[in-house]
Amino acid sequence: MVVRKDLNVETIGVMAELPPDLSPLQIGTLGEWNGQRFELIGRVRVKWELGSWNEWYALFAGGSGGWVAEAQGFYMVSFEVNRDEIPEKPELLRAGDSRKFGGKFWTVSDVKTVRCSAGEGELPFAAPPGFERTSIDFTSQDGEFASLELSAGEPLLYVGAYASFDDLHLSNLRPVPGWSADAPQITNQTEALNCPSCGAVVNIRAMGQTMSAVCGSCGSVIDTANPAWTLVQGRDEKVKKIQPLLPIGARGSLEGTEYEVIGLMQRSDTESNWSEYLLFNPWRGFEWLVTYNGHWSFVHRQPAFGDLAGPRIDYDGRKFFRYARGEAKVTAVLGEFYWKVKRGERAMLTDYVAPPAILSKESYPELQEYTWSLGSYIDFKAVASAFNVKNLPKPAGIYLNQPNPYAVKWREVRWLAMLFIAVFTVVQVVTSSHARRKVAYNAELAYHRVSLEKTMVSPKFEIEGGQQMVEITAAAPVDNNWLGLDLELVDAKTGQVYPESLELEYYHGADSDGPWSEGSGSNSVAIPAVPPGEYYLTLEPSADPAVKDMPFHITLTSGGVFWSNYFFGLMLILAYPIYLLIKRSTFESRRWSESDEIPPGAHAKS
Amino acid sequence: MKHPIYTIFAMMSCAYLSTANVRGWRLLSQVSPFRWGSNAHGAYHK
């Protein structure tokens, strides 16, 4: 190992051999962070009671140094800051304490004793194996992290941020055995050791990353963070009865990345049981596939989340509404995990949904820790196809983050509906303005009770233009009586008859409620699709027995449009969008009927 | 096109409306464009 002292280097000897791992990073890996190129020139393997991780020393362009930590599949880039920023009496800090430095408020998330177990390359300090220090981790409300290192020498403060694999723009990576085509061929891609309880072979698939593994033979949970495997938890014969839907070791591509199923954790709360499959990719780290009742969610851990709470969280441009809160217990485990998992482990879960997304918080009160994850609903067929498994159970019921199919259709159809309503209205306005009304017959007539000739026949008149509607309007001075007209429009040439009738009645008076009236002295009837030609009208009036004589007026108008066509068409165009709205609402009601929280629509009202 | 049936239906509705308005048709009608009135008898001829 070499210690850098600015540009001078000093060899101080050979460190302990680094344990094998599946890290894709190596000495000489190049990268870029915030526009600055860097090269990894040294590494320290750091251990603590519950696990270990890599800290890579990066030499940035310009000669400054920084650190790229690689833990649990996360990358964290940090730089040493001015020692004046170090809070006073740091040795008294405990988890949960808050301090202000660098212009921000920080909360102590963790205090632990760490030890260098191995190293390689060039480092800015001498770190012999067994070198111990106290590491105090802080998080800020906006997700940044800081680490204060206390050892025999001066305290050191590092401030940094989480980074994804893509954020680091890495190149010259180490070929990962079992994953990279150009990796050295090895006969055994996994590390196989014997269970300290029953002696059965236990394979480790994410070497250097996993901290515990479950013996598939006896169910013992084994601490794999240290070369000498020890038991975390004793036997569990039920392990043989676990039948994973996705076999441990199965590989499949999700969102363009190949993952291997390395663990299965079954959990339950007071109402339900579900399974969580741990996926591993050497470059992307760990992800989860969570399944319940045939529904699946692909879940990404979110390390840079603050301690958010409340009934609604706005994140990534979406509004997440709290759906459920409760305590969950680990009921069964299989495979391996990036922490020291235990059956019976309890956590407080809070789920927020913005379907198809789900934001979950897990709190571990005993450890004073919380973690966030962001998931997205994934079709069970996509899971089956990705991992080449058959007969996955079909989804049953409505899941908390299941996309509302009617909401998707509604969002698509509403614009179409608005477009068609606009087009429909324009068609109505244009065609009605062209269908000009024209009076074809207009006459003053009279009803006489004593008349021998009951049927009146009009002179012939012309209806011009094309096929069109005809409206016949009658008006009479009815006053607490009525006049009826049986009429027929007759095509003089073809004899085609259009029979209609009109009732004119108007009654009025006064009672205990005051004056009243009903009916009208005029009425009209429309006849559709009348061809042009010569017509006449026959009328047979009848009237209230008290009426002896009554004049009436009759008008026949051609042209115009039926507005009922427009309104009926509007109803037809709106029928499907309205159906989708109703179904969307019903779907959401069913979704939220399983929740004790306030549904999204009720938030605005409350 | 994500909703072809609805789109075709709505387009046909627009086409029908324009034709109905030009031809004087009524969608909900006792006398539809496809059913003519009864033939007149001689008594009504002038």
C-alpha cells in the first residue's frame, strides 16, 4: 500500500488481502462527477459489527482527492471539508442529535466503530489492518450525507451525496465474474461454504455485498460479513416448505437491466402476507420485486430521502397519498441479504401511493433508522416473461398501486371527446346556418261547429330545395278551452301523406295558491325528410264543446334542423367518456375501501 | 390510434349529423328517413 503525501508517495508495506467481492470497480477505473474527471487509485475495505463496504480513493483532475463509497449497492461521493466546520465535542454526538454546519442542519443517523480490514493502491493516510475509528453519519433534510471520522488524530469531516451507477460515468471497469462476458473464466461463480449449523453447502451470489444468508437445508441464518461464518439465527424447518414463485438464482431483465434473484423474504401484518424478492446486479446493486395476491411491484431503494411524513408527499412531480400504516414482521427468509436479516424482525411500514408508483417508508425504531423505497406496478406477465417462469398466479382484487385502467383510458379519451364535441358543434352550427327556413304556406282559418264540411283543404303550395324538414305551426285564441287539428301534408304528385295532429289548449284561473295557468295558444309539429315538390294540407279541426267558432292561424315552414339530433349525438359521444369516469371512480373507491387513510379526493374537501 | 372504435363512432356521428341536418332527418323520429308516410287516398286529392 502507498500513502500519498501530496505528490510524494511513501510505501508502507503490504496490507491484508482483500476479500473477494463482485465489485465492478477497480484501481484505474475512470469516472466523472459533477463535470470533474477522476480515477480510482486506492481502496480500503471497512468493517463494522453488522457488515462491511468498500471506500475507493479517487484522484480528481487538478490533484484533489475524494472518496467513492460502495455499500449495499449504493455509491456515495464525498470530499473532506474544512475542519472549522466540525461540530464541537463530536465525541458526545448520538443518533438523533442535530447540528448545523456548512450552512445546513444535519441529523446524526448513525454512530458506529469501524475498522479497516484490508486495502490496496494509494491512500491519503496510513490505514493498517485493524485501524479503528468512530464514524458518525449525518443526513440533511435534502438527502445529502456527511461523515465525521474520529480517531487518535485530528477529526475529519466529509460531505457528499448519493450517486447512481450512471451518475458516475464510469469506464475501465472490472469484468465481474459470472456477469461480464470478458471476465476471467471461473468454474464456480458463487462462493460456496458450509452452514455452521448443519454443514450443508450454502452459495453466496452477491459476494462482498451480502451480510447474511439462509441455509436452504436447515433454515439457519448465517452471518456472511466475516470469513468465519457464524449463526445469526438458528434452524427453521419451515424453510423447506417455502416455494418461491421466482427461484433463487433465476436471472431476468427488468427495465433493461439483468438481475439475479438472490433472496426471498416473506412478511405479514395484521391483515395480509406478502413476499419480497431481492434482486442483485453488480453494477446497479439491489432492487426488490414485491408481490401480493398476484400483483407485483418493482421497487428501488431511495437512500437520499429525508424523514418525510404526513398524509401527502409531493415527490418527483407526483402527489403521493398515504394508504397504509402498520407494523410488519418477517415470517420467513430464504437466500441472502445485504443486512443481517432475522425472522421475526419488525418494522413500521408506511405506504404512499400515486398509482402506478408506490413510496414506502420502513422505520426500525430499535436501530433509529428508516429507509425509503420507490416502486412501480409491474404486470405479472412481464415478471413471468423476464424470469422465464410459468404459471404465476393471476392478480386478484385491486392492489394499492395498481394502475386504474379506466383512468388511463379516460385521460386518453377526454381529449378525443373534447375534439369531437367541438367538431360536432361546428357541424351543427354550419349545417343549421345553411338550412334556411322558408314559409311555404300561411293562412288565417276558422273553426265553425255548425259547418257541414269538416275537412279543410289548402291550396297547393311549393316546397323548394332538397329533402328537408317541414314545420307546421298553429295558433288560436284558446281561453279555458281547446282546439284540435288533425292535419295531413299531402304530396300532390305522389299522394304521399304525412299525418300529424296539433292540440292548442290554454287554461288559467286562481285557487288558494294564487293564479295559475297551463298550456299555450300556439303549438307546432315538425315532419322530417320531406322531399321537394307540390303539396297541399288537409285540416280537420275539432274543439271544446263550449266553442262554437274560433279563428286560427296556420303556417307551414320548410328548412331548419332538428336540434334533437345534436343533443342526442352529444349524449352518444359523451356516453363512453362518462362510462369511463364512472368506472374510474368505482375502481378508486374499491382501492381505497381497503385503506384506513383519507382517499385523495377527500383531501381537498377536508 | 388508441381508441379506434370510439374514434370511428364519433366520426360517423359527425358525418351523420351533417347529413341529417342537410336532408332534414330526425334521429329519434316516428317518421324516419327510411320509412315513408302512408299513401294518400283519392278522398284527399283536390
